[in-house]
Amino acid sequence: MSTDIAGATDVAAPMIEVSGLHKLYGGRAALSGINLTVRPGEITFFIGPSGAGKSTLLRCINFLERPSRGEIRFCGETLCHESQQRLHVAPERVLRKARSRMPMVFQQFNLFEHRTVLENIIEGPVHVQMKPRDRAIEDALGQLRRVGLLDKQSSYPDQLSGGQKQRVAIARALAMQPALILFDEPTSSLDPQLVSEVLSIIRALAEEGRTMLVVTHEMRFARQLANRIHFFVDGQIVESGTPDEIFEAPRHARLKEFVSAAHTGRQS
């Protein structure tokens, strides 16, 4: 079985391959030589201190940010590669197609405030994927039912709680029929009492076998859900492993400090 952006995936083939990825802002390196492989059905978490490059990596993978160097492949399609010390980027139609199959759920929700919940969800399917509007509405209602917000379809974002907004954002991502979902600190803007309702949705997606990349500071959640965890420091992945390896037997000194601080915070 082959792998392509539009449809089924071969479980033997990586969904995401990142090789030697760099991102520079002026003279500052936000990412320095990132290598990453994610296979279908894997749940990969990125952890580390703020400003370490975790969110930048997500934004480079789906080309919200243009990488400076390196190679990215998604579902067997090369999105960028280096040749003769130049970065070659795939045509915009290829990037647009790839981006539609790996939507991002943002910290700040990024909903259109002047559109209803239903209109927010059908925006991508109708205007990016060119899906017939009636079919897009049918699918959107199904996704709203899935996240427990069917009764909010006619509401506007300013009428929702933070947790409800993030659940709408997840429904919007699911409406794109994604191969991969990128979560950029999806609970960081929420009050503590609202965090659990968003985490429960992500947990349900994991149980369905969804492929996800998750940037988070929720260490307990990462430990429970991740197949693999990557620890970032200063734009580099300095340690990778299973949850048990990361939390029970960290090797890098910075990871040991990070895990210890997380444990202390959990106990306080």
C-alpha cells in the first residue's frame, strides 16, 4: 500500500521525516539540525523550556514558517530539501495540499471572531479543499457532536469559554480529515479547570490511533499518552525516548533538572 497526502497511509513508511532542519531569525538560530521521524499512529510529544524551539518546529513542518536549511518529507512528498547550499521548496500547490492534511491547533485558538462556530469549521473544507458546502456542513456537525458542542453551532467565539473555543479548534482540524494533527500548547491559554476537557478530547483522538505532534508543558499528560518524547534545549533535541526513559532514567543534565522541577511542581 502506498502513502500519499490525499489518502491512506502505509504503516511501514514514515509520515513525517525531518533531516538537518535549521531555522534562523536574523543571526539567531531557533532550530539547529533537527532530525525527526514520525510514523502513522504515533503520538509524539515535544517538551522543554519556553523558547527552546518546539513551536517553531511545528510551524516549519507545516510551512507557517519557512525553514532556513534542511529537508522535510510528509507522506512521501518532499516539501523542501537542500541542494548546492540552497533550500529548494515545493510549489505552493504542494505546500497548500500538505498543510490542509496537517492542521494545527494553536494556543490562542485562532478562530474567526466574526463567524459562527459552524462557519469556522467549514471554512477550510469549503475554501481550501473545495468540498461541497452541504457535505462540509454535515461533516462539521458530526465533528461538533464528537467534541460535545453541537448546541453551539450558531454561537460566536466570544460567547464560548476558553475550553469550548479550543474544542471548536479541534473540531475544525478534524473537519479537514487530517493525516496528522499538530497541537501547539493547546491548554496553555486555559484556566486550570478547563484543561481537562481539552485533554480528554486529545486522549480520545489518541485512542482512535491518530497521528499527533504535541507541544506541551503538561508533563503528566505527556507521560500517559506519548509513544515518544523529544526534549528541546536551545533549538536542539538533546534527548529522545519513551515516557519511561524520559521521566524515569533521564541522561542529559538539563533533562534531569527539567524532570525534577516538573515533579516538584506536581507535588506542590
